Amino acid sequence: MDLAVLLALYLGLLLAAAALLGGCPGSAARVLSLVIPTRLQRVTQKVLHRLFHTRSRLFAVLHVALQAAVYAEYTWEVFVYCWELEFHLLLLLLPYLLLAGNIGCFVLCSRADPGIITKSNHASLVKIYAYDGALFQKGILCPTCNMEKPARSKHCSFCNICVHRFDHHCVWVNNCIGAFNARYFFFYLSTLTVTAATIASITVAFLIQVVLLSDMMHGSYIDDQGQEQAVDILFLIQHLFLTFPRIVFMLGFVILLTLLLGAYCCFNLYLALTNQTSNEWHKSRRSGCSHHLTLQPYDRQVVHKNIYSKGVWMNLKEIFKPPTVLEKEKKT
Ligand SMILES: [Zn+2]
Ligand SMILES: [Zn+2]
């Protein structure tokens, strides 16, 4: 084997092991720490901490680069071939329209205030949600911000702020997702999913058209043993990959993206309809939807119940129009 490949493999293994060290401080990490040089461990841990535990533009830049690569391929090859095959112009322009919408949502989501809790707005934000006594309890202080944590809020270690109705910190938009930018995140995720699905559909339609026009399905080929074989789906995929390598590669990527984003979109829709944040969903699952509160009399088990859900439509409305303290006071 080539020395450079061996070196790359060795380095890859070291980095993977060092990555494990950062994530699992158990016995595996102790064993690996004996093999990996201390200096490399320190450097890798520093890099991993910088990437995954601090606010960084790296993922936002990667996001733009991947989007640019997909659109470059779509523009230079798929669009031109489809245009020649007389696809409808509006259909071919649809991905650009979706891109404009997606960039708009991306900018709004990454620049908007997610609901930063400050000394001046704390008094009003603390009144918006009641403490459920299970996931959120009254009187807990954020040691960094030195303020009582309002119900449904969380301190983001990336941004070093407490966020009202904290959902999660999104590395791709480099911002927290909270009460005030959840709607932009929802649109951002939806437009990204629809964009990937649209590009995938147009590309699949183009490849099907190529196969139909060439009448390849009724042909045959000679296999490695010299036998004549009828063209099957596997042969077709191989043939298309050899003829349009970049297009098929891009198609594989956007199909994978559509599936992953589609699943994540469904999960987010479920959370919105049931009025839960990702943070609450994780917390309730981690504790098995029940909590032993030692302060409770007779050490009784308090079952977590989502007290914030007000029905499907009201829950959905809350994402697009977060409640304010004035509205809450009007109702009471
Ligand atoms: Zn805080
Ligand atoms: Zn954050």
C-alpha cells in the first residue's frame, strides 16, 4: 500500500480516536489516551471544542458551500440538458425561487433575536409560561446570567445566554432557536426540504427521459462471462453513473438530504403541534417521562404532563405568534 495512504489512514484513526476521547470519558477513552500522543489529544480536543461547543461560522459556511455546489451542478448540467429536452421553463426555474426564499429564511433565522433573556425583559418573560414542577421548577438560578430561569428557558453554552422558550442551538444557522425565531426556522427547514425534493425530482425526471429516449430498457449487454443479458435496473444505474457521474452523484446527495430533512421536518411539525421544544422532548425522554422529586412529600413519583399544549391550532399559532405578557394578562 502506498505510504501516503497508510499515513492518511493512521492519521484518520488517530483523529477518530481523539474524537471519541472528546465524547466519551469512559474506560475506552482511557485506553485510547495511552496510544494517542498527549499533544495531539490536546489539539484535537481544542479543535472539537471550538467546532461543537462554541459559536462558529464554520457550519454556516459549509452550508453555503454545499448549496453552491448543488446549484452549480444543477445550473451547468441538469438545467441545460432539461432545457434541450423541452422541460417547462417554470419548472426549471422553481429551484431558484425556492433558493431565494430559503436564503431569506436563513438570514432571518441566523440574525433574529431568538429570545435572549436580559435583566430588562426578565420580569415580563418569567410571567409567560407557568412552571410545570417537573421539567421546569421555580427558583432555579442560571449561574452564568445570575437570574431565575423562566419556565421553558435554557442557558445556551454556545452563545452564553439564557433563551426564552429554548428549542436548540442550530450550528447550521449559527444561532439559538427560541420563541422569537422558531417561525423563521420552521420556514427555513421547510424551504430547504422542498428545494432538495424539487431538485431531486427534476433530476430523476431528466434521467428517466434519457432512458426512455434511448430505448435502453429494451436493449441487452454482454456480461463478464460473455453472456448476453437483458438490461436491468442495476445496469441502468451503472450506465447513467458512467455517462453523467456528477449528476448522479448530486442526485444521491439530494435524495439523502430530502429523506433526512423530511424526517426532521416531520419531527419539528410534531413538536409544534404538541407545543413541545426539542429541549423539552429530550428532557422528558431522558427522565422516562417521569420524575422522582426528592422534595415532594412521601417521595411520590411526579409524572411529566405537557401543560403547555392548548390544542393543535393554538399550538401552531404559538410558533408563528409567540405569546407576550400583555396577551396573557388580557386573558386572565
Ligand atoms: Zn443563562
Ligand atoms: Zn445558542
